[in-house]
Amino acid sequence: MARVLFINGGSEGHINPTIGVVQELISRGEEVVYFCIEAYRERMEKTGATVRTFDDQKFIKAFISGGRDYLLERINGLLLTADIVIPSILAQIQGEHFDYIIHDSMFGCGRIIAQILKLPAISSCSTFAQTKNTIDDMLEQSFEHVPAEIVKPIKDKFQSLTVMIKEKFGVEIHSPYEVYCNPAPLTMVYTTREFQPDGEAFDPTYAFVGPSIISRFIPEKFDFTTIQGKNPIYISLGTVFNQAMDFYKLCFEAFGNTDHSIIMSVGNKVRISDLGEIPANFSVQNVVPQTEVLQYTKLFITHGGMNSAHEGLYYGVPLVVIPLSADQPIIAGQVAKMGAGVTLHMQSLTANQLREAADHVLSLQSFKKAASEIRESFRNSGGYHQAVDKIFEFKNQFHI
């Protein structure tokens, strides 16, 4: 048995793919100490891990203080979290022994902590993987046509933060890529090489293990008899950017009183009573058991977050993707490229466009066929079982 230090930054999209991995590690005899924010303590304790937390409010404040307009500002924000996270984690594990570390690929301090502790490291990548060349190109493009007087202070801030990290923690940072992507001797990517853009560009240190999907929780009040045999359309904008009253009302206009049965999840921050009159063919919930609902679904209208896109396709459900931010436009592009759905734009979206897109996807067998083919490739990839197989190969390589 080995002791594993698992560090995650904290959001649904980064936490959920690791649940099955942690459960599987523990079932194979590993002891896992898992760092996250307090909101996910109960969820991760159910895996059998020992859960410890850091202050998410201080973390977010430090991250945002780096700036939001340019990619390098966000990378600076990740470095600014070092003073919050690293001392907290080191204090909580003082005197303890660990055999290896697994850190989230976008948690800016993960690679730094691995080097401080001199532990063999594995990167846990819940988004699409990125090469150094890709990040360098993104950084260059983000500053294209931007005046030097704006660019210089941002670059100077990055340099000063790397100096601070070296002085405080004895760790050298050679590029923004190291902060943004946390490369390690093994990177577990929770998708397939076929679904990954430019999948052939990644060497064997990247293990494309496929979606790590496990049933999470079922709200007690959810009545599955309302959807059995009805093949509903399922609508959800995920867990972050879901306070979208206008969009939900647009869905009423698009699908109200049609022959479609609709399940719509609006998140915990929206009061269902504020939506007004709900059409008879709609079931509107704050939270639904997404992985279970998708098993009954004929079409998924989604923001295209990595978890949601993976879960829909894992069950062979075609998608209508309405990307909102982050990597969602890239994910939407992959879905469309592989023929498993279509993409719409939220800013200009009308009820007619939404209804026509849904009818288009449902009317052509090719979308269902493509989604089914992706489903087979996802399921054949192994998921969290394959991830832990790769971790144990890594252990053998490092004689752990």
C-alpha cells in the first residue's frame, strides 16, 4: 500500500472525474489524502479518502487579483495563489510521508508542491490537454495588437512572481506553460485520443484514459417514473454559468406545448417560481441526477462543459451545444466535427433557432449514429479503471 497526496483546485468539472479514480485507488489498497475546497468534502469523503481543505475564498481572491483580460494575467493569478495554498497544505501534512502526488493540471501550485516535496508526480487533466507550443501560441495571439504599455507590466509581473516562488519555495519556473498545464512524468487525460484535438501530437506520457464517469447522487425527490418511456430532451447549463433566466424562458417558448417531453435543470441559484408559468410538458428542477437522466434522454441541450459533453456522449446522446466560456467553444467544435451534434450561439439565440436545431438533430439518424460510435470508443477506453492501471504502471516505473 502506498500513500497518495491528491491535490485539486476545486470546481465540479475538475473534482467529478477524480471521484472514480480515488475510489478505485482505495479499492486497490492505496491510502489517499485529498485536498480540495470545503464544498466537496462530503463528496470526496464518501470515496474513503481522508479529506483536507484550504480556504477557497482567499484562493479565489488571489486568483482574480492577477487580472482576467489576458491569458498571462490568469497564469499570474495562479501564481498569486501560492502564498495561500502552499503554506496551508505544507502545514497540514507536516511530518507525514507520501509515496507520490497527483495534482490537477490547471491547479497552478500542483507542480510546485510536487517539486517542494520531491515526490513522483502525476497530472490529472479534466480538460483537453495542451502542448507547450499550443500555450505559447495562445499567449502570443492574446497579446497581438495590444499596446506595449499594457503587455510589459503583465510580463514583468510573471517574472517577479517566478522570482518570488524560487526565493520562498526553492522551485524554478521556466515558462507560463508549467504553471498553466502542470506537466508531469504522467498526465492522465479524461478523454480519448480521438476526441482530443490534435490527439496525435501527444507522446506516451499522456494517458488518454477516457471519461471517468461514476454515478454521483440522486436527489430524493426526483421521480424517474416521470421520464421512463418518454425519451425526453434534457436541458442544462451546468453548475457555474447557469443563472440564465432569459434562456430558460426561451426554452419554454421553443418547446412549450410541443410533443417533446422536457427535463430542465436550472441550478441551485435560480428560484423556479421566478420563471413564471411552466408549460405542461416541462419538468423543471434545481438539480437532477444527470448521469441517470441521460440514460433516458434522446437529446441533450448543453453548455458543452467537458463533464457534460462527456456524459452525454458516454450514453450515446446527440448534443445541441451552446458554449458560454472557457474551453466550451473548443469542445463544441469537436462535437460538431465528429458529427454528434450542432453548435448554437447564446448571444443571438432565438426560440425558433433552438427548436429548429433540436428538430434537425433528432430528424437525422447520422447524429445518433455518431454519438453511438463515440459512446463505444469512450466505454472501450477504460475510464477510471484504466487511469488506475496507468498509475500502477507509473508506480512500478518509479519503484513505489
